[in-house]
Amino acid sequence: MSTPIIHLNNVGYRYPHFAESEDLALSGIDLRIEEGEFVGLVGANGSGKSTLARLLNGLLLPTAGEVRVGGLATADTANLDNIRETVGMVFQNPDSQIVATSVEDDIAFGPENLGLPAHEVEARVEEAARRFGIERLRQSEPHWLSGGQKQRTVLAGVVALRPRVLVLDEPTSMLDPRSQRRFRDFIDELWRGGTTIIYITQLMEEIATAPRLVVMAGGSIAFDGVPAEFFPDRDLLDATGMEPPLAARLAAGLAARGCQVRPALTLPELVANVHAGSQT
Amino acid sequence: MQISNMVVGQFYPGTSILHRVDPRTKIIAACAFVIVLFMVNGFEGLAVMGAGLAAVIALAGIPLSWLWRGLKPVLFLLVITFAFQLFLSGGEELWRLGPVTVYRAGLVQGAFLTARLLLLVLSGSILTFSTPPVLLTDALGRLMEPLAKLKIPAYELALMMTIALRFIPTLVMEVDRIIKAQKARGAVTSGGGLLVRARGIMPVLVPLFVMSFRHADELALAMESRCWRGGRGRTIRRKLAFSNKDAVFATVVLAVLAASLWMGRFR
Ligand SMILES: Nc1ncnc2c1ncn2[C@@H]1O[C@H](COP(=O)(O)OP(=O)(O)O)[C@@H](O)[C@H]1O
Ligand SMILES: [Mg+2]
């Protein structure tokens, strides 16, 4: 079997300030993610999603077990440069992730850190700006941008490093609905291009179509499978404090009232199912 | 007043000669200007410097409305400076208004210090009005390069300045938001006496500090994730180059500064 791009082996994490407390932020995490996968990661507040994300590129080092990225352990500081290049991170608040005073300088920040030749940096800035529809904002100062434009700038800055894995920690939670969808579409596009995606969100709509869903509860993995198996399971939903996407709740509600509607996870799916039901 | 309009030193895009002079030349010129400003001690010298500055403003094509916007936040400081000196006692009496006496020396001193402060603010503003922040920090970094030999982290200092420039507008906008939120809860943040206003500052400062720390924390994570390893070995993307324009500009600035010093000597 090939080496998974991300491999967590019985990983635990305890925040240092709470060393004397028994509370672990994470415990007993086993997770294998193959290159090219799309993994939706959900869970209630405080269930450990962000902590897990920060373990994936060595921002935090596991206090138990081992995290490997492309076979390299994050605990070995000699690997960190390599790991940071492999795993890109997008966080929640775009305002705290933009370093530079112009869009293009911010996109260039990562490639400049690598010490690439100036023309190569320029080429990557150009490509990333075009790819995420911000080429006309290249000279703009960040504080004039909308939330969606800021978060796309952040994404461009991370993608300019050409990471093989992209970890996104609630990247759309500060965006308006239309920007959310646009951002999510860009992530799908990156995934189809071969980037491994780990997508953390509170919006079930954003991961309803994900091929793989991991659900966290109390610092452990409570579910690892496909969304269609998770959302109909009332006990599992209650145990993890999750709610199905709106379309699933609608489909269930309609079925309970005696309508001929098969379960659905997304709105288009629901519309198709309702339509099919009304035809019979 | 809309606080987000107060953003100090906003870049004013343009293609004037001043915009095209190397930012390093502008920074050195501004520093020299400020030094001479504090050496000159007569109105004649200040007048020459003011005239020079006015010429540069005209050259840069910066509209007066933009200038005014940049000055508004420091207006208060200028008034305070003037008022403070005005009531200095001693010397020839000019007017007496009830318990308040204005002396000639105080008036002259007040006018002089206020004019000096105004020129100081203006010279700094013109630098930031005519230079995009990215070039400003690039140039600062380049100018400080010799410091690296003295084991001073010049590159990191320049990056700190970039980050400060980057976050000032964001924080100003956040202050705006906090004030609105506090107002919605019935807080008094403007109007009222000095005491009332001072008390109104605390509920704004505390959330601002919390927000700044959160920004700093997350920014550090984002920078580390984007392979920041310190200034060593980073790509230098923009090449800065001196040209004829710099020589002309520097000569003119030197001439103005020399003239104002000269005026000061023969007072
Ligand atoms: N910097 C920190 N210091 C101490 N405890 C923390 C810190 N960050 C998170 N925690 C704790 O770790 C647990 C997991 O938090 P987190 O990973 O942020 O969860 P999520 O992202 O799922 O909301 C929570 O109990 C939280 O209180
Ligand atoms: Mg979180």
C-alpha cells in the first residue's frame, strides 16, 4: 500500500496551559488520508477540529502518537519546512491572514519566503490572481476589499505555494452566502485539479456532497464515512450534536407527512426527488 | 465624523515626478527636512521651507481636499500646541480678557511651534501620499540593510512596519465598529464634556486590545503556515533604482533646506 499523504497514529493533544487538568483537546485519533481525497470535517464547537487542523502542518506537535505528512513526522523539526510547503492552511478570519499592504504583495509573501527567483514569484502571483478572479485587484490595499475578495486573496497566497494538501478551517464563516458559494466552488476546482482537501465547516450544505465525512466529538473521531450514512442516523447526530443539512430535514419532514420523497442531502437532489415523487 | 475617513497617510495614486522619484530618495529627503525643521529658529526659515513644501505638493498634484483629510486628525494637536504657548506669562502684555492675559512672546512662540508642527506633519504626509505602502516598506528595508551587519534584524523590522501599515486601517475600521456597538448600548462616545468622553474611551480600548491580540495570534499562525522562516534567503522582488529624477529632486530639496538654514543665520 502506498504512503498516505496524511497519517495520524493514535494522536493525542493537550494544551500546555492545562497540563495539570485531565482534559485532552484530542485523544486516540487515527486518521489516514490518501492523496487526492476530499474530506469534510465537522463537529460541535470545542470538539477539536481546529486543534486537529493545526497538527496537520506542525503548528502544533502531538503530545501523544505521531502525525506524518507524506511519510515525514511533524515532530522532527528538520521536516517542518517540507511539511509547511506540502500542507497549506486557510483560517477563518481573512483580516488576520493578510500580511502585506497590497493584494499582489500578499500573494507573493509565501513564494518569497521560499526564496524563489523573482520571475518565478511573479509568474505564481499572476497565475494565482487570475485563477481566483482577483487579477484586477492586484494593486489594491487589503482594507478596501470585500470579505469574499479578502478570503480569495488569502486562498491565492496559500495556493501560490503549490501545496499538495489544503486544510481550510471554517474559511467561509465570515462571508456572505454568495461569496461562500463562490469560495466553495474554487475549492472544488482545486480538488478536481488533484489537491487533497480537508474542509472544516459548520455549514452542512458545504460538505453534503463530500466523498468522505469525518465527524469529531469531544476530541475524538465519532464518525468516518460518507455523508449519506451519517445524516440519517438520529443517534449519531444526537451524540455528536450535529444537524442534517436543510434539504435532508425537508425531505424527512415531507416523507413523514406521507409525501413520496426519497431522502436527499442537497437542494438539487431534493428538487429532483420531489419532482420524481409527483410524477408517480 | 466617520472615523474610517481619518486614516492617516493614505496613498494618493498619481504619475507626477514626485510619484516616480525613488522612495529611498523621498525618505531621506523627508528625514533631512525634519532635521532642518528643528534647526531653523525663525519665521523666515520656516517660510522658505513652507514654500518649498507647497511647491512639492503642487508638483505631486495632490488635491487640497486630500491634504485636509490627512490633517484633520492632528488638528486637535495643533490647536492644543498653540493654546498652550499662548498663555505663557511674561513679557509684553497684548490683551487682557477677564482672568486671561495674552503676552506677545506667547503668541509668537505659539505661532512658531504650531507652524513647525504643521510642516512636520505635512512633510510626512506628502511622503505617504506619493508612495504606495509596499514601496515605502521596501525602501525602508533597503535603507536599513547596513544595520543587518550590526546584527540588527533589519528585514524583520521592515516587515514589522509593513504589518503595522497593513493593520492600521483594519483596526481603525474595527474601532468604528466598536463605537457603533457601544452607542447601540447607550454609551456616550462623542459630545459631552471632556470627562464624559474620556470615560467613553475605555469600553472602546479594551475590545480593541483584545482584537489586536487575536489578530497577532492568527497572523503568526498564517505566516508560519506560509513558510515564513525569517528574513534570510527571501526573494527580493522589486528592484529599486535611482535615476536622473532623483538627482534633480535631491538637488532642489538641498537648495531649499540650505536656503532656510541661511535665512535662520541672519535673523
Ligand atoms: N489555545 C488554547 N489553549 C487552551 N485550550 C484550547 C486552546 N484552543 C482550544 N482549546 C481547547 O481545546 C478544545 C478543542 O478546541 P478547538 O480545536 O478549537 O475546537 P473546534 O475548532 O472544534 O471548535 C476545546 O475544549 C478548547 O477549549
Ligand atoms: Mg475551530
